[in-house]
Amino acid sequence: LRRAGVLVPTLCEHPGLEGVGSCRLCLVEVNTGRRSQLVASCLYPVEGELTVLTDSPRVNEARRFVLTLLLARYSDVQLIEELARRYGVKPVERLQAEPADCLLCLRCVRACAAQGNGAIATCLRGREKRVSPPFDEPPADCVGCGACAEVCPLGAIKVEEGEGKRRIWGREFTLVHCQSCGEPFATREQFDYLRKQPPDLLVEEELCPRCRKLDQALRISGSTT
Ligand code: SF4
Ligand code: FES
């Protein structure tokens, strides 16, 4: 749908992570010829002949309903406000709930797990459910990469940087400066972690992504001349 330029709002989906289909914002109407149903487009496998309606009355009604519930809990979150405005959803007084800043979309937990770490997870249940490091203590498994904060759609994870340090989840990490341009771009613990991985992930030079690309391009052009 994205490749075709069709706009479908999403929150829990991230192109680099396995889908979980938790926010239900990406509902579309799929017609397989035998039946028509509302499905979460981020999880629906595209196969055979399908008609997909992304803007039908049924889809818009379902989307507005999801946004009404989201707006009740996340009325202070800019992204939710913008989505609600786009779909003409107004706050419903009797639905007002205690404000929250985390959607429990688990993008952060999935990003951490995808890198082989398990520094954060969900804890507690029901309305108390939230994302945190084990026992709410600074997580020993965290390497300070900041991927969790990077993928959070609501900006709910706080990362502070200054004086050569990065602070996240109650821990402080030393920033590594790019050997070429001098910009701080990763943490010492990230490099220590990568150096313990299989040889194909071996990182010798401490170069930021921009300088690494440039370095690779120069090597390729050097080897072809
Ligand atoms: S902190 Fe952000 S990414 Fe993690 S579950 Fe909450 S909203 Fe999703
Ligand atoms: S994007 Fe959240 S269910 Fe599909």
C-alpha cells in the first residue's frame, strides 16, 4: 500500500520489526471474492486476488472508533491529536481516561529483542501494564543504543545526551566519537557488544554511518580504478 502511495495510518507497525497488530489503526477492508472483512493491514498476507478498500465507510467508521479510544487516553500526545484531527475525531467526555504517554505498542521491546538484547519488557497487567527494565532497575543488558527511543512513535522514552555521555533507562553510557568526523554517534558498550558477535559483524573502525558509507564508496572506487 505504501509503495502504491496509499495512506493507511499505523502506530505499532515498523518496517524493521515483526508485526504484532496491537493498535488496530491500520484496519482495511479486504474482499477475497467470497467475503469481505476488516483486517489489520500490517499483518495481512497479500496472496491471490484481493480487493483492498482503504477508505470505505466501514473502514473509516472502524478507524474513527479506534482513534476515539486512543484520544481518550492519549489526548496530550501530539501524534494522536494530529491523527484524530485528520479523521475528524473529537474527544468524548464520558470516555476520558487517565492520561498516558505509552501506547504499549511494544516497538521498543521488539527493537531491543531484534538486536539480541532483552533490556526491557512489559511488566504488571491490565491498566498497570507498562514497559520497564527488570525490577525497574538500570538494566544490565542495555548497551545504550537508543533503538527503543528511536522507534517509539510517541517519543515516550527519554534519552539525554551531554558531556560525552548518553543517559537512558537509569544508566549512563560513554559516547564514542567517529574516528573520521569526530561526531559522537554510538556508545562504548555498543561496540563492546558488537565485538563479541560472530566475525561477520566484526567492527574494526569506529566510524559513524555517514563516514562508513563514504569510506566504503572510496574503497570500491579505489578497487575499480
Ligand atoms: S514506550 Fe513507546 S515504543 Fe515502547 S511500548 Fe510505549 S509507545 Fe510503544
Ligand atoms: S499498525 Fe498497529 S495494528 Fe497494524
